[in-house]
Amino acid sequence: MAVLSKIRNRSGLLLLAIGFALLAFVVQDLFTKGFKSLSTDVGSVNGKDISFDQFRVKVANVEKNAQGQNMTSMQASTQVWNQEVQIALLTAEFDKLGIRVGEKHIVEAFKADPNIGQNQMFLNAAGKFDLKKFKDYLKGIPNGMQMLKEQEENAVLRAKYEIYNSLIKGGMYTTQTEGKFKYEAESNKVSFDYVMVPFSSIKDSDVKVTDEEITTYMKTKEKKFKSEESRELDFVLISEKPSATDEADVKGRVNALLATHVEFKDGKNDTIPAFKDATDNADYVNEISDIPFDSSYVSKQDLPAESAEQLFNLPVGEVFGPYMRGNYYCLSKGLGRKSGAKVKASHILISWEGTKVPNKKEKRTKEQAKAKADGLLAQAQANPGMFMMLAMSNSDDSSAQQGGDLGYFAPGQMVKPFNDFAFNNPVGKIGLVETEFGYHIIQVTDKQDAVKLATIALKIEPSEATNDKIYTQATKFEMDAANKDFTALVKEAKLTASPAVRVKAIDETFGTLPNQRQIVKWAFESDTKIGSVKRFEIVNVGHVIAKLKSIAPKGLMSVEEARPQVETILKNKKKAAKIQAKMKGSLADIASRNKVAVMNAVDLTVENPNVPGAGFEPKVVGMAFSTKAGQVSKPIDGNSGVYVIATKVVTKAPAIQKYDDFVAKVKQQAVQSSGRFMQALKDDADIKDNRADFY
């Protein structure tokens, strides 16, 4: 009691001491990791901050809506980030241009959204969208007013975007001069003889490209080769794989089930009957197998391909195996066969107003739908071969794109009237049924038999002892890698070498390994220096030991990163200089000297500059148009080699008075490319992405 009394009396001092300790911990963390973690903004666009609090709510909503799609937090954040950047850039453009919208625009935006404008709950008696119904519905549900506010804000953005997009498309003006150029590019033709010496005639090993040359080239195209800060890491993966002993143990356990045997279990001997002799197959399988008993019937196409024939024809009571199915060692016992267990059918869906079908091809009453369905039924029965075409042109279901084909399905997968017709009628039968979706004209196209199997499957996986050995090996490698050459250590440990990986701060994939934010975040921590080593345990994969190799600051791309893009370009330039030295004289002399043939190109155009046997060569074809007939050109560096040409004839297209058709073509091309404005806005913007501090 005396001790407790002293603690109570000094509790103030104790709390103060704890407070100082916590403060010291926080201060130390700030000095070691910097003050970035105190930021409340996930980024900014042209100086306008994006609040993390609002951002993370949107990310959480995306993750919630994507449940079952294996979306990671970083993937969700990327989706939201791209959306936030676009909204910020577009909003600035809207304000700059003074774009305003009223209720009429908002209503049109609601109508254009199928989830709102075509929702039966928000339609009036005439089948038109009713704004009041929509608002009344939202007002009557929890958080409805907030949802209404968000929907209206989204509608305003969509409406403004439509106006903005229309302004851009409207600004795409095309002149008669451009139309004339288009006409001549399509219609003027040139024929020429040529000699081409391919770049491949000189070995890559005979031409060297230095780091300095790559850097110099990148500086001439800095915008193309700009890069975010990055880290390069050496790494090795020590996989968690079953040993030969693990595999032998599993196979021994499965093989033992082929005969009655005795096992020592729970302190006593237990007689295990052979799998073939088991009377309760479900209990037997569930007691032993890593995969529980499945009572469903399986078609041949759903069985493992290498064993499908034996399993599908397995007599009742007989056992097949052992056999491998992926990582499982299996035995299967035949339990029965069922005719027509799966059906394949096609259908044509004709819906009416009020059915549960979005995006109907046309509005119709139930009576009109019945009349149309009866007509299509008569056509299909009279000419079954036309069923696919009838479905493609008439069906309200998404399967219309496949000619109405629904593939194979099991009993209970379709609504009852549809299910009953498909399973109770023979192949080839065409009929009509009604469901809550509408009228279905159904054609039964195939039926499959299926088998029921009892399968014991034991997974071949690393034992605890094997995993302990792997862990010991990985931790030893981690310690050794801190002071030894990484590549030499990989070779010494007889592990598989992996190429170094370069990552950026918000990357998630590490080499071939997906969802490895932990490795990327470690690489960018302030206390991770060149030469730092860390081991990462990856569930069901193994251990990654990574060593930071280099740091590339923001700016020009590193030589290692740029080399795959630039090296071939620079090598071809050097090869071209060597080839040009041997391209003097007549075409015949050049061809003989370089051991190639004189080739002929006929009626090529600027619009389609594909040289026979060489490919896309606009520079070569352009030179052919500008070279005098009979004159041998200077060497031309093309895409695939060096050319020398002799123009034979240029055929100019006849003059026409108006180029309206070609003006329309050019304008259409311009309108189609107008969507690139968003990338142009991004390229010109000051965008700061701080997501790496939060995810």
C-alpha cells in the first residue's frame, strides 16, 4: 500500500516524464524522417492544394465500390488523383472562360447519366426524368442532402465540360488550302527505283554508344526524357518452395489411401479404409483433403485437361490417380454421371417500359413487346440459321453482341421460366418465355453431360522445417549483403540473379512482384542510403532482400533508364554514317558493292508511304517527290536503313475546283484529336504529387 501511495503522490511527475519521453520520440522521428508527415495536403495543381482528409474519403469510396476486384489502396488513390487533377485543371479553364450553367444544364446532365436519367424511380407517368422525384427521394434517405449536393456538383462539372468540349471542337477550323494538301497527299503518286542497305547489315557489337552520347541526346529532347526522382535497387528473391522431402511426404500420404492402412492417431492405432471402400465419401474427403467435398456435377471442359478423359469416363466407385492438379496431389472417385447437366442457349430479349433492363434499344409497351417477340419467334422457327443475326439486331440484352449466345450454364443459374425451358427441351428447340426482364426467344444450342467426383487433394507446400531453413538462408544473405558485393553474393549462394529494378515514389509493383509498396516506401525513406539492405517477407512467395544501388534526382532521366529507348537511335545514326561511305555511284554500283538488289516502288503517296520490302518510310517517299526524274539522290537515312533513290515518274492528280470532301476529312481528324487537350493542360501545369507520404 505504501508503494501505491507514493505512486499516487508522484503521478504528476510520472505523467510529465512520460510526456517528455513521447515528445522526444516525436522530435527524433521528425529529425530522422523530416516534416513531410505533418503535411495535410496530398498534392497541389498550379498552387491549389488538394486536402488529404477529403482525398482519403474519396479513396475509401472507390475501394468500397471495387470490393472483390482486388484493388489496392494505391490503385484507388491513383484513380482519385487523376480525377482530382483533371477537375482542378478543368475548373480553372471554366473560370478563365467564364463558363456558367443553370438548372436546365444540370437536368440534362442528370438525364445523360443512365443510373439517374433512366432509373424507373425518377420517371414520371410519361416516362420522362422528373427532377422533383429525384430530389424528393434523396431528401428522404440518410445523408440524402449531402448526396444531392454532391450529385449537383458533379452535374455542374459535366455540364460545363460539355460546353468546354464543344468550344474546343467548334474551334477546329480547316481551310481549303489544308483540304488541297490532303487531296494531293492522297492522290499525287510517285514511282522510283531504290537501293536500301539495312542497319542490320552492321552488327550492334561493332557500334558503341557512350553514356555521354545518351545524355547529350536526351538534352535535345528534355521534355520527352524528364523523369521523377527514382531509386535503383538490386534484389534477390528466395522463394518459399517445398523441398523434395515435403513433396515425398504428401505423395506418401495420398498413395497410402489406395489401400486400407493403420495410422497412429490421438495416442492409438486407427484403421483407415481405402478411399475406394469409403462409404461416406463426403466425410472421408472432408476429413483428409485440403479442398472440401464438392457435390456438384462437373462437365468435361471444367476438368483438368491432362486428366479430363480418364476422370470423365471414371466408373462409379472406381478411383483414378494419383495425379497432379496445379500444386495439389489428387485422388478422384467416380460418384455418378448426369445427362444434360449443363445447357448452352442463345436468346433474344424484348423488354418493355418497367422491366429491369437498362439501355433498351427502343421504348415499347408490354403489348408492343409481345407482338414483336411473336414476330421474331416466327422468323427464328422458320429459319433457325438466322437466329444470331436476329439477336444482334433486336435483342435488348448485352449478349446481342455475341448473337445472343449465353454459353453453358447449370440448373438454377437462370430465372425459373428460362431455366425450365432450357433444361426441359431438346437441342434445337426454339420457344418463347416471359420473365421479369421481358420476353425471351430461346434457342437451345447444346447440352453437356457431367460427372460427380469425390476428390482428395493435398497441397504440396513447404513444411515448417523447410520454411525455417529458408528464413535462416534469407537472414544470413541480408547480413552478408551489407558488406559484400551483391552480384557475387547471389552467385555464391547459387540463387537466381534478377536485373536491378528502378522505382518511383508512388510505384507499387517491384520488378515482377505486384503490390510491394513496403519495398518502395523503404527505398525512399530518408535514412535509406546507397548500400542499405533490408529483407522483406512476402506471404506465400518468400523473402526479397533488396539493396539500394543508386538514387536519381528529379530532372533528366538516368542513362540506364533511357538507354533502351535511345541506344538503337544513336546506333543507327552511327551505322548510317558507315553505310553512306559505301553508297556512291549508280544504283547498280551501290547495290553490287553492298550485296543487295535494286528495288522498285510504284505509285506511292505521301499519305501512304509504305516502301515495298522496307515498311513505313515517309522521309524516303517525300524525297522521291522532290527529286528530279532520272537523278540519283544523296543517301537518305530512313527508319530501317539507308536509301539511295532514282525517281522515275511523278503523277500529279488532276486539279479540282473544290476540296470540300477533303476539308471535311481533315476537320474530322482534328476533332478526333481534340481530346488531347487534357494531356496538354497537364504538360503545362505545375503538379505536385505527395501521395507517397500517405500511402
